[in-house]
Amino acid sequence: MDPSFPGLAFCTIYKESRMIMDIFERRRVTLLRLIAIVTMGAGLFFLIPSLTLRTLGVGVADDTGLFFVRHWGLVVCALGYLLYYSAKHRDHRAPVIFVVTAEKLTLVLMLAVNWSNPDFQGLRPAALIDGFSVLVLSLILLRDRRSV
């Protein structure tokens, strides 16, 4: 076949994308656990809220704000634990991934809307990490649905 044939380039891209998806399939549990461990890192907001916020360059001036930060940290840490658990328990995986993806997508959208606000500058890495997590979790959810 003529190497300049346009279909040949498409076939090569298709084969490479299949290879990436095969790797993705084999590493699905590892990816879920990695995202879960990173998500459980929000537990630091529960344990040491002031230090964690200061590290990100974010300030909370009153006890009520710290109370909500601690609550949020605990809830997100619990979601991370559920995601870790669901990595090996397929029957629970879909609803857990759905809820975790919704939480992460909401955070990403909220930060995207406020991207230029200097008060949220310290949270930009969270938006990028959660954005990547939303992509991976959505792919896992879609792939799991197909194989049922």
C-alpha cells in the first residue's frame, strides 16, 4: 500500500489510541486508587485547616469559616476513601465515581469562573488536578458501563 495513502495515517493513529486504551484498561484500579489517595489529602483541611490554607495562600478570618473548611475536608476525604474502596468492588464503583466526579467537576467550574480572582490563585493547582481526575474518572465510568 502507498505510504502516502491518507487511510494509513488514520490506521496508525487508531492502533496507537487502542494501545493507550489497553494500558488504561489494565491500570484502571491503580488510577482509581491514585486519584482516591490524592482526594483523601483533603483530610489535611480537617486536621490542620489553618496551616493547609496558609500553605495555599488562602486565608479564613473567622471560626465559622474554619468550621466549614474542616467539614469540607472531612467530606472530601470520605469521598476519597469511598473511591479507594470502589476500586476493587465493582458493584459500588459507578455511583461512587459519579458522586466524586460531580464534586470535582463542581470545584473545577467554580474555580474556572473565578480564575482571574487573586483570592483563589492558591487553588489553581486543585482545579488542574481535579480537572484531570474528572477526565480519568469519566473515562473509567464510560468504560465500565460498556463492559456491563
